[in-house]
Amino acid sequence: MEAVIDAVERNDRGKNEARRLRAGGRIPAVVYGGKEGGKAIAIDPKMLARILRTEQGANTLISLNLPGGGDARVLVREYQLDPVTHELLHADFYRVAMDKLIRVQVTVVAKGEPKGVKQQGGVLDIVHRQIELECLPADIPNHIDVDVSDLMVGQSIRVKDVATNAKWKALSDPEMMLLHVIIPKVEEAPAPGAEAAAAGAAAAPAEPEVIKKGKKEEETAEAAPAAAKKEKK
């Protein structure tokens, strides 16, 4: 499913400009990739937040309406969240060509309850929640279903066990374990002083959380990402 986000031009850079934009209900963003190069823009964070909350999330194909007319098909490359409020602070978009293969990380969803859980007292342990796929932008799956109903304790599902699809190809290591059924371990009591140390670590100042997604394509413009990083300070 394709979503739409309207963008306005952004000429100024820096913390003051970012604050001004946020006060007006927008956040700084950048779009790059392709032949057009990087462009500084501003968007409504609510529009992006709605997209990120969908099942497809950051893999949603977006039609970005650019200032001055025209649009671009983009995916979210990275976004920054406030560590306290979890509100969006900044976003990076990269252009995609609809006829060229891209690489994306897609979530694996376990379906069913393993026999090893019901009959042997085991637990389903998720080792890797995503696998890397290659596909066309319009063919990005929302998620990949994996049937775990027959798994017993000691058995696992690896990338090579995932059903193939004509529209995408798995690029992750075929031997990479996605999940397995294990016997739960008995947790030991924390060592004296460990709780105090943990509390001290928790009191450290929070920093903005940056959510990255995948590797940048070779043709990605280098200047735009650098500009985006400056505005995240």
C-alpha cells in the first residue's frame, strides 16, 4: 500500500530552525538518492507517525509530494525519536526506482503454538526478528509468516526453512537461526549491589533514539545524510 506525505522546502539549518519547525507542527527531514541528489525538507510528523504505526511500518512505499511540484517514491531510511516523549524529531527518506530491486529488512511472524511448548514445557525463543530480502518496491511484504506448530524442544527454524516467494528473495545467511524451542533457564538472584548499579545506569541522561533501517544504496547522495546528522543534535 502506498501512502502520501506532503513536504515543504527547508532553507535554514541548525537547532534553532529545528525548534522553529517543531513549534509550527513540522519536523526537519531530508530526501536523497537517485540522480536528483539530497534535498532538505520539512514534514508533518503526524503523517509519518501514522505510517510507522501500520503493519508495514518503515517498509511502506511513500509518495512524497515535494515543494515546487512533482513527487518521489521513497522509503524511510532512518528516523529520530525524543527519548522521553517518543515524538518524532527528524526523518530521512531515500528515493527508489519502481523497476529496480532494493534490499529491505522484513519482520518474521511466528504462527501457531509449538508442540514443544504445549507438550514439553519449552518456550519459543526468537533469535532474529527480521530477515533481509531483495524485491521491487511495490512487492515489499508486510511480514513473513513462519509456521512453528510442529517444533519440539531443540528444534529450530532457519532462513533456509522459510517458504520462498516469486516476488522476493531472501538475502540473509541461509543458516541464520530465526527461532527455536528451548527449555527455560532458572534465573539466579542478582548479586549484592547489582540493583544499585542498574539504578545508577538508569539515571544517566537520555539521548535521542535513532532508528536505522537497512543499508544505504550505492547511489545515495553523501551530502544529504551528513546534513541530516547535524540537525539531529
